[in-house]
Amino acid sequence: MSGSYRPEENPGGLDEELARLKSQVELSWPEEKRLLRSLGLTEGMTVVELGGGPGFVTEKLLELVPSGAVHVVELDPGMCLLAEARLGARARVHQGSVLDTGLPDARFDLALARFVFQHLEEPLLAAREALRLLRPGGRLVVSELDAGLWGVAEPSLPELAPIHRKAERLQLQRGGNRFIGRHLVRLLTAAGFTEVRLDVIAYHSDALGLEAFRRQLDPERLRPAMEAGLISPEELEQVRAGYRRFYDTPSASILMLGFVAHGLRSFVDLQD
């Protein structure tokens, strides 16, 4: 076990977690794809995806680089098997840590880490590993969240915010950081990247439909925090009731924000 991500803890089991991951990709990928293209991703590039999981994002990357190549690094052996079954020979799946991939130096044009850094106790090491993997002029793209700036919902449920804050401590206890969005620029800069920038992407239920967000906001995802003693059964039921009221509101809407940091490996050789 590595980092704060625990797919097996989804109350619906692994199949439900895979469905959640797939729906998560569908929510934000149109904006992520637009940004990747604006950052210079072209169809012949060689890409490494750090923490690729079951390969849902990898499939999207393969569409963007049809004459290039995509490599996936994933620590969980079960996820590697799922990715290999999904991707076949279209991508290379490497079982290993994003902190020490074992891949050759300066091989890739672009490295993508999507919702990975928030789960790492030492994300700086992952950023430095990405720097090593990139060719001079290559780019790291880190797509993440920040729980303090997650978005807005209408109608709002401010009474549930203190419960979510308590539940978020579980990820912190496991070495993760759900507030990593605000730290990404200094993190990539400290790793040695240049021209570091942070872009904000938004996705809205008016465009995607309210149902598209249901799995990401499922109150049952708080159950591990309850089992860890961070919130009470009564508080979890309060969250359930709040979301039932939300979805029963005909005019309900959700705007979610994502934070995408990116930086270049300098053409100047880096010295330790």
C-alpha cells in the first residue's frame, strides 16, 4: 500500500470505484484536453502517465498522440492488470512507483500526473522523477484539486462543510493532501521546472448534467472517515440528508474547479 488512495474502500466495492474513476475522467477531460493541446501536445509525442490506474485517462491520451507513444506507471498490480487488459498493445504499462519509475532519463516529451500528487506523502520526489524522465523542453502537467476551493453548489449546504473538513483529515493522516492545489506552483518550482504556471479549469452541471457529478459527490465516500472515528454515524446521515435535499431541488447546479500546474524542463543541463 502506498499513499492515501484506497480503491478497495469504496463502499460499493472495486467495480463502483472503477465506475467513479471513469465518470471523473468524463467530467473534466474536455477541458484538460483543450489545455494539453494549448500547451503543445501533438500527435507524434511520447507521453508518460504517472499513476495511470486502470487506464481510463490513458485511452484519452492515445487519441491525442495516435502516431506517438504512451507509457503508464502504476504501483498497484491489480490496476496494472486492468490497464493492460483495457489498453492491450496500444500502451506500455510499467508497474512501479511514481517516485522511482525505473524508466530511462530524458525519454519523454510530456509527463501527466492526474489526481496523483494529492495522495503522495512526498510529491516533490515525484516531480523530480518527472523532471528526470523528460527531455529538455519537455513538460510536466499536474492536474489536481484543492478542497478549500473545490467549487460551488446551488443550493449551498454550508452546514455540511464542518463535517467534510473533519472527514478530510483521514487523507492527511495517511500522508495525502486534499489542499495541494494551492501548493503546486512552488512544488514544481522547487523540483527544478521553469516557466511554471497554474491554470484553473471549470466544469458545470448546466453543460454536463447533474447526474454526471453524482458519483464524485456521493456521501457514502465519507464512510471510511466514519469507520476511522473522524465523523459520527449521525454526521454521515446528516450529509446524506443534505444531498437528498440538494438533488430534490429542481434548480440545483454544481460548478467544480480543477487546478492544472505545468512547467518545462530547461534546455540547460541540470546539475545536482
